[in-house]
Amino acid sequence: MTNPDSTEPASARERLIFALDVDTLDEAERLVKQLADRVGVFKVGPRLFTRVGSLVFDLIHGLGSQVFLDLKFHDIPASVGAAAKEAARHRVKMFTIHALGGSTMIREVANQLAKTTLVPGASPPIPLAVTLLTSHSPEDVRALGFEQPVPELVERLGQMAVRSGAGGIVCSGHEVRELKAVLPPGCVFVVPGIRSPTDVAGDQSRIMTPAAAMAEGATYIVVGRPIRDAEDPQAAAERMVDGIAEGLEARGGS
Ligand code: C5P
């Protein structure tokens, strides 16, 4: 397992990942400035990265925050290994790969990260495996040629990914408890699909509150639109952090 950061994040705030799902560097800058001392990590996905590239890393690092690069790499091992090296060079805290890229691809990511020279004091990024996209229906999964029920397949892919060198898993709050039971201690669980009790679900169908996701065992939660589209994004982020603290307390503070 490649997880140099196997100590749990120290505070509830450090466990909140904000999805920077915007189109321009100006919009990103406005949100990062507003939220840098209220969230721990900013998630950069294909939409913003394709538009502005690594300028967004400079913006986030410049304000003392951390980057989660969510590009879900899935390619031949040499290509994904090289991308992992670049992520490390850019001081990214965590990045995503597809478990379906297979064990050789994931092992190459771990090898390349182990070989990368970092600036003093920096930790290598945590490769997080995405098992099955939640947008896949059971019919889609069967059409891809998998016979197993989705929960079993998620567990199998998660175990394979972590055995091959992933430091954690991106999963739904409804999957954390069972995955945690079969994956090694120190494995990171990053949970999107989070809504406060008063938020609208939008297109997320299997949502959970921050408190419930943490009580189930999440290490980090990912929140996008409920903060981005709130009248007061700072207050919305603070409510999420309060929920994280509440959930941590329910599971005994760990
Ligand atoms: O719905 P919301 O705006 O909070 O989504 C935040 C982020 O979570 C998005 O960037 C999306 O890509 C990610 N995500 C998700 N559902 C998954 C996996 C990732 O919404 N199952």
C-alpha cells in the first residue's frame, strides 16, 4: 500500500475536500481565497485542469492548501507511472487512478512514486483507486462482462488495488464500513456524495450526511455544489466541518 500519510488527518477541517468544479482560474481563485482556511484540500478535476493546467496548483499551494488531482488515470503502466511522477513533482497530496487499470498499472504507480525525489519535507502523493463508477448501473456492469454483484466487485477491485500499491479508495459512504473491514489499517477512504440534512440532492442518488459518512469510517469527505452554490460558501463549509467533528465523535474520535 502506498500511503506515506497513514497518520489520520489531525483536524475535522483537514478532512474536508472541496471539489473545485468551476471553469476558469478566476472563479477558482475566488473560491480558494474564500475557503482556504475552512477546508483542508481542493479537488481539481478534468474540467478545470483541462482549462488551466498546473496554474491551479500554484494558486492552491500559494494559499497554503493542498491539492487532490482527480483525473482518474487509466492507461498502460508506463504512462500512468509517468503521470504519477508528475503529480509528485507538483506536490499533489492525492490523485485518482482506476482500479480497472489493473494490478500491473497500480504497481508501476507505486514504483514510480517510491523512486521520485521530493522537495525536503514533502510526502509523496497518495494514489487513490476508483473501483466502479457509481454512474454504472448493475446492467452496465453486466454488459461489461462482470458476473459478480456490484458490492462484491467493488470489494474485489478495492482489495486488488490496495494490494498492488494504492494508498486508499474512493467510495460511497454506503460502502466504507464493509471495505474498511477487509482492507488494511491505514488505508484512506475518500467519500463523495455528501449532503447536509438541509441540502438538495441534485444528481447524487446515494447521498450521506458528513456526520454519517465519518461515523461509517470515512477519512476524508468530498463536497462540491453544496458549498460552491451556497449563498455563503464559508458558512456551508463550516457546517460540513461541524458534521465531520460530530461523526468523528460518534466513532470515538479516531
Ligand atoms: O455532488 P457534488 O458537487 O458534491 O460532487 C463533488 C464531487 O464528487 C464531484 O467533483 C464529483 O466528480 C465527485 N464524485 C461524485 N460521485 C462519485 C464520485 C465522485 O460526485 N461517486
